[in-house]
Amino acid sequence: MSTTHRPRLFERLLALAIALALLPAGCGKHESPTNGGTPPSVVIQSPRSGDTLSGVGFTVTGLASDEDGIAAIRLKAAGTIFATASTSPFSLYFPAFLFDAGAIEITVEAEDADGAKGSATVSALLAERTLRSIGSPSEEEREPAWSPDGSTIVYASRGVSGLRDLHTVPSAGGSPSVLVSSSNDDASPHWSPAGDRIAFASNRSGNWDIWTVLAEGGEETQVTTNSFADRGPVWSPNGARLAFHSNRDGNWNIYSVAIASGAPSGPEEAYTAAATAESSATWRADGTALAFVSNQLGGSDLATVEPPDPILSLVPGANDPMVREIHPAFCPKGPFLAFADNRNVQYDIWAVDPASGRKKILASHLADDREPAWSPRGDRIAFASNRGGTYDIWILE
């Protein structure tokens, strides 16, 4: 190398050394999202851009990948995160009920172990929510519950005799079939997650107890034998337990019993122990908590409990001290709750996102709408309404 080039080379090396010395500590280690290297790849498989989607709710599916591993996946719209996952493929429920009909952008964002983020977005249309009746105007129909495949609804029907029996009807509409009929009242049916049995409450033994019956009908099996009233049975998401409310301790509380082949398989447990009244339980989709109606504040509000901890927590956004909230129902796809309240004098159907406290009215009429029940996919809600003159089963979709 010629001697005339050495000073210039030395100056360049000196400038490089000074620049490196001035760099902030940690630069180049991919410790922040803005310097995280190659972002994760995200592919939304369903829905597709341009699709028209349920105005109640739907599931977003797809894949996320990165050589550093996926640390978090987030489903977002309008700047709010509505669901998360940590593994791929992902299946995340979107609560469309919180939005009005029309265009919407839905984004899935993935973050890798180094903080780098990648995302994919679809632009779709939320359908206008509609109502249809699958009831019979000649009878009073209450307390709908869906089969696990969403094809059938079971409900309690009061005929001309004045007694309640259990009927089933296709959710698409059609002729109902008698499932359980007796010379007493049978009410509050709830389908098991496996689809093989239906739990219900009946006073055929002299007081209200919990029973089960095969989904196709047949001989009934008694689950509880208490001298007080046991009512409102609901299966846990894994089908291992039945929760119900009972006044066996002098006031209404939430109880649970292990169940196998439709019969009790363990001791009954108290899930609440408050001196107030708790009823109408519903299980959260992950099986770790129940929501129910409580008069803890002197009215009718929605609260939750996480067994075995008996401490009650009010549902954020759902309660108003001047309003009665009743008939809570957890969405099978997430932490969202549907319920009925009478803030408009009559009872209407509402739904709430407890994480944000956001709620939305879904069905309203001058008559009463009560007893909401989500479909297994979270894309429809059945409820009982007397908007046709007598209580019938209606479906919001």
C-alpha cells in the first residue's frame, strides 16, 4: 500500500471507532420491537377480505411463524385487543356484537421472542343482525339451550295443562319433539358438552331436584336428592360437573356436583357461601369461573366466582345499581357475557366484554326478552321473548 493512502485509511478507521463508541448500549441485540430483526409471518386463513360475517361473532383462524419462535398472537380491531394466543395455528373469537353493521378491519399481530412484530389484516363486512322465531304461538316456551353441534335447541314448554315439559326443535326451524313429559314441572334444560345427555330441574320427587336424561329421551336419572330446592343446572365445559343453585342452607347459593354417565360421582360442593342470594349460574369457557345473579348489593347484579375461592367479584361494565340484571350466559368462545336487564323498563338482551367494560344492546322490544343462550360457535343467540304475545324462542343471528 502506498504511503500517500495511509493517512486517509487511518482517518476512516478513527471515525468508525468513534461512531461505534457513541452507539447506545444494547444496540443490535434485538431487545426492542423496533429493532427485533425479521418480523413474524402471519397468514389469516379465515375470514377472507370481502367476506360478510356474523354480526354476533365469528372465529378468525390462521398461522403465525418465526425462526425465533412466537411469543404472542393478538386479535385486534379499532385499536382494541379482543383475544390472544401463544401458539400457532391460532383460532381466535371476535365479538362482532360490540360493533355496528358495516365495514371493519380485523388485524392479527404476532410477536416473536425478540420483540419483532408482524401482522395481517382483512377488510370484511359485519352483517346486520336479524331475528327470527322458531316458537309455537300456542304454547309458552322458555329457557332455550343449544346442542353442541348447534343443530337443535331444547327448551321448556308450558302447554294447555299448565305444566312444563321439555321439547327439542331444529335451530333452523321445524316441528318440535317432546323430550321429557311428566305430571309435574320439568324446566331449565342444559345440553352436555358431549351431546349425549341433557340436565334439567324437576319437582317430580316432591321438591325441585336436578335430573339428567339421554339426548334422545328415555329413562331419567336423579342427580340430587335434597329436601330443599335445587334448580338451574349447567354443565361445566369439560362435562365433568354440574353447577346449580340451591336454598339448602337457608339462602340461595351456587353448588356443584361431579357427574359421570348422567349420575352423581362425588360429593356436592358449595361454590358460594355468601349470606346473600346467588342463582342462574353459567360457566366461563375455560371452566375456571362461573357468573351468576347476586343480590350482594341489594338488587340484582351479575357477579363471578373462581372456585375454590368463594369471594364474589362484580362483572365490570354489566351492572347498574338502578337496573336489574338477570340470566347471564357466558359465550362458549370467550369471556363475553350475554344477559337481560330492564334499564328500558322491559327486559332486553345485552352483551358485555368484561375486560373493557364495553356493552351493547342486541335485542330490544316493548315486550320482554329474557334467558339468552349462545350457540356453540358464538355466532347466534337464542332467547325467550313474549314479543309475539306469548313467550316463544327467538334467534338473533
